[in-house]
Amino acid sequence: PPHGEVILQAREVTRRFGGLVANNAMSLEVRAGEILALIGPNGAGKSTMFNQLSGVDTPTSGEILFRGRAIAGLGARRIAALGMSRTFQHVKVLSRMSVLENVALGAHRRGQRGVLSAAWRLERAEEARLLRDAAAQVERVGLGEVMHDEAGSLALGQQRLLEIARALCSDPCLLLLDEPAAGLRLKEKQALAALLTRLRAEGMAVLLVEHDMDFVMGLVDRVVVMEFGQKIAEGLPEDIQSNPAVLEAYLGG
Ligand code: ADP
Ligand code: MG
């Protein structure tokens, strides 16, 4: 999609869990080539929003449009096939397998398998293609040197990059990252920020949930702030940092 085009739009999304309103008429937009942060105190409803956007969960009411298509309730697999890919709050790697194998497995689960792939030759060809694609993504996130190491031997920051490489295998135009900087050392955060900046320059859109304000404010183009399931502010990082409602939400929480 062209730079600046709205690719994801949530319109008045509401999610109830029994009597609890986890998301209350939430609206937000993500544009091609921007990094948008979704922030807010614990329990604000950020993960709930993420789960609905990525198809893991379905809104009680409201609409979600991705590249012009209504996707609410479509399911994670079909939404991923449309070009949206996500990582989860907790790292999930197979620690005894190599970095490359971890990424290739992720690519495989996303891949469409046709009837013909049952034939042995095509399976081998498909395997070779998967490994080639996975290796390219491992290089892309800067893990080329540890490609054949066991994933469990990597530092947390590198495991996060591995997960991003896995998410990139489906060739998304939008990446959803749930707390990608959590628990990382300064150097690891810098490597992550550099990667996201590179992806943005290639036209990727990134939506991230993040608690680390230094990381967010130095990196993102726009910020959406949630509290008690609702959007309480939206704007440029420098404006958000001095917004009274935002300061109140964090200090009063
Ligand atoms: P955040 O990610 O901003 O910390 P969440 O979206 O995880 O917030 O949670 C928002 C609110 O919704 C919380 O009060 C949480 O307890 C509640 N909640 C989230 N998921 C569920 C669920 N599956 N069932 C019941 N309540 C939930
Ligand atoms: Mg959360």
C-alpha cells in the first residue's frame, strides 16, 4: 500500500467480558509506513484490542477494516493471509531447535498447502523454499550470525528478533507487536528500535503495545492512549508526554 494510506481502521470497537467492558467504543487508524504505539496503564484494554485486531478475539460490537475489508471475526489465520502479522507478549520459541528452524516452522504454519504438495518432490521443493525464505528473514532482523544456534541459547532480545523474523515470513504490510521491549537491556532495545526503523523505511506499518516510555517516545510516529477501555488521548509523542489527561492516568493509576 502507498505510504500514508490508512490500512487498518477500528471503528467503535466494544468488547464485553460478562459485565466488564474491556474495550469501550475504541476507534483507531494505522497508516502504511508509520509506527503507532498503543499505551495505557495495566488493565486499560490494550491486549484485548490487539486480540480483536489480529483475529484472536471477536468484538462484541463495532467494525474493523483491514485494507478495506471487514475482518472482525474472520479468524487469525485468514487475517494473517491478508497481510497482518503479530507477536505475543510472551516469547514462544522451541529452545532445542535452531533459530532458522524456529523461523521456518512459523512460516510453514502460515503457508498455504495445496493438494499437489502431497507429492514428495514438491514437499522437498517447498521445504527448500521455506528454508530460503526463513533464512532471508533471519538475516533481515540481524540474526544471520546465530542462524544455526539453538534458539534457547539466545538472549531475550535476540529471541524477540527471532519472533519478528517469524512474523515477517508471511510478507505482512502490518506488524502487531505486544510489548516488544519488555525485559530488554538498553543495547537490545536499541537493536529492536533500529530494526523497526528500517522496516518502517521499507513501508511497513507497525502497531505496538509498550510500557517503556523512553523506547516509545524515541521511536514512534503517533501514540494512542487508553484508560479503562477507552481512548483518552491521541497524537504526536511530544504532545502526549505533556497531555494532562495522560499524566493523570499514569500518576493516578
Ligand atoms: P492491558 O493489556 O491493557 O493490560 P487487557 O486487555 O489485558 O489490558 O485487559 C483489560 C480488562 O479486561 C482487564 O480488566 C482484564 O482483566 C479483562 N479481561 C481481559 N481478557 C479477559 C477475558 N478473556 N475474560 C475476562 N476478562 C478479561
Ligand atoms: Mg496486556
